[in-house]
Amino acid sequence: MNEPKAKRRQWREKRGNALRQMHSGVLDNLPLKERWTREGKKEAKRKKLKPLAENFLEEQKERALVLSVHRRSCRVRLESGKEIKAFYLAKSIEEAKEFPAVGDFVIIAENFIISIEPRKSALTRPGPRTRENQTLVQAANIDQVAIVMSLESPPFNFGFADRFLLAANFNNLPFILILNKSDLIKKIPEEIQEFIKLADNTILTNILGTGIKELKNKLKGKVSVFSGQSGVGKSSLINMLVPNALQDVGEVRKKDGKGRHTTVASAYLDLPGGGAVIDTPGIRALGIMNLTADELARCFPGFFENDVFDCKFKDCKHQGEPDCAVQRRIEEGKISEARYRSYLRMLRFCF
Ligand SMILES: Nc1nc2c(ncn2[C@@H]2O[C@H](COP(=O)(O)OP(=O)(O)OP(=O)(O)O)[C@@H](O)[C@H]2O)c(=O)[nH]1
Ligand SMILES: [Zn+2]
């Protein structure tokens, strides 16, 4: 047999075993070989009536941190520091209610994830829950949301910044704006200065080392979502924060100023002084899809005091309609102009 075929067969067998194990319900201390004897299978059928998690013994259970999430499995770190691959017990999100996210603490036994510990906090997409009442959690147990934006090449992307600001507000997390490539501009444009007012913290950084100490202090001992669009210099920053983090630094394409997708990093990266940064493609794509204008407004802090909608028109989009409560609050100085502009920018993507 040629080699790829043999490899494929091996892989199929491995997967088959894992699946059989998952559905059998027999996940006790029996050695693997005995589990697949006729007796073992009978036993499996009998035990299948019980919920799977019950088949695990207490001493088999271990707490682990989710480092990355894949279609069929997660990479987790046990409390001993050992990293292993752990499989899901549930087949679908309907069955599981919620899948683990990076940063979650889970209970595992024999390479299977039995349960997710309650989350301290999470980064979720702003807006309503899905039909099955699930949130789409992008990262769990985080302390803050830090976004790297470049001031120049690629230019400051308000759409990206708005979405993360909203997500941070929506999830009650501090929002830290990292303005990178500060060496490329002399003065921060007015519009960006306005946006800075919305962030809980802003740090000016560049590849020459400016602001790195401040950034280190801000991230120290905390778990932060640390994301940014391609080409903003995130990998260069990571390399300064975590020596030997092994990230490729790509070149910005001359034609459109966009960076190449070159970052190859783990989703959960420990910082030398304590704390960690989390970034995944899912986080980078964090959207505000399927929001109605009303739902968007409700994600904005301060738009409706105590959640009371008091605009004149029931379908008010707060774009200058008469007797609009949001407009009134802007005039009273309760909502900043910058925040309102951020709302108007996002309103374009709502239905
Ligand atoms: N002038 C200047 N260039 C920078 C700075 N930081 C990064 N760059 C350059 O910007 C380009 C992109 O940097 P990366 O660190 O790869 O950017 P990234 O955000 O990780 O991009 P991906 O790897 O595509 O996700 C590289 O050519 C860097 O040399 C900076 O502070 N100033
Ligand atoms: Zn209104």
C-alpha cells in the first residue's frame, strides 16, 4: 500500500475509534482493547441509556484551560501544564447548548470534554441570541478587549474599531485602543482623536519600541482579547511582548496598503510577566450581523436610560427624527458626539 493511503486508513481508524468511544457510553476504566469485545459492546448498549458524563469516575475528571477550538476537538492545557487534544461529547450545538471557547475552563476526562465551567466574562457578538438561545462566544474569561489599529498603512479602520468598541461595551469589558505605527504620522487626525475619547485607554505604539512598556503594563496579569486587522503590525507587537512567539512578519502590499495574511500564532498566548492574549480568526471577523436598528441602539450604553425607549416615533432610528430622545441626550451632553457618530456608521449595516 502506498503511504498516503496507509496514513488515511490509520487516520480513519483513529477517528472511528474515537467516535465509537464517544457514542458507546463506556468510558470507564476498562482498557481500550476490552471495550471492543462482544461483552464490552453489550455493556456499552446497556450504559447508553445514561447520560454520558455520568459514566466518568470522579477521579478521572480534570480541570483544563481551552487554548484553541477546532471542529471536532479542542487543544487544552491541564493543570499539570501538559497540553492535550480533547474531544467534544456532543455532536451538535443544539445538543451541547454551548461549545467551549478559547479561555474557557472545562472539566475533561479521558480526552473528552464533559462540561464547561461558568464564565466570568465573555466576548460575544453584540445582538440577540440565536434561535436556540445560544450566544456565540468568541473568547471566555477575559478581562479586557485590546485592539491594535494602525494610524497609517493600512489606514485607521473605523468599521473595525466600532465593532469591537460595541462588543466591549455590550459585554461590559474595558476597551483598550492600541494605535500602532505612530512613527508614520506627525499628528493624530481629528476624527481619530474623537474616537480615542470612547476608549477606556489608548496607547501609542510603534515597531521602534515606543509605548511597549506601557502596553506590557496594561496587559500584565490580565487575559486580553488582542486582535487587529491584517497588516496593522500585531505580529510585530507580539514579538516584542513575547520573545520567540514565532510569528512571521509579512510585508504590506504596495498596491493597496493591505497586509498579507501571515500571522501564524496560537489562539492563546501566555505573556512572560503573567497574563495572556487571545486572538482567533473568529474574533477578527466579529460581526454585528442580523441586528435591527433598534437592537443596535440598545447595544449603545446611555441611549435609553434604564432601558426606557422615549423617542416620539416607535420606529425612530435616531437619525434626526423630531423629538428623538437620543438627540436630546446628545444635546444634554449625556452621549458624546463621537459615540453617536460611531452609531451612525454602524447603522448602515443594520436592517
Ligand atoms: N512603520 C511601521 N511599520 C510597522 C510597524 N509595525 C509593523 N510594521 C510593518 O507592517 C507590516 C505588517 O506587520 P505585521 O506585524 O506582520 O502585521 P500583522 O498585523 O501581524 O499582520 P498579519 O501578520 O497579516 O496578521 C510589516 O512590514 C511591518 O514591518 C510600525 O510601528 N511602524
Ligand atoms: Zn430616537
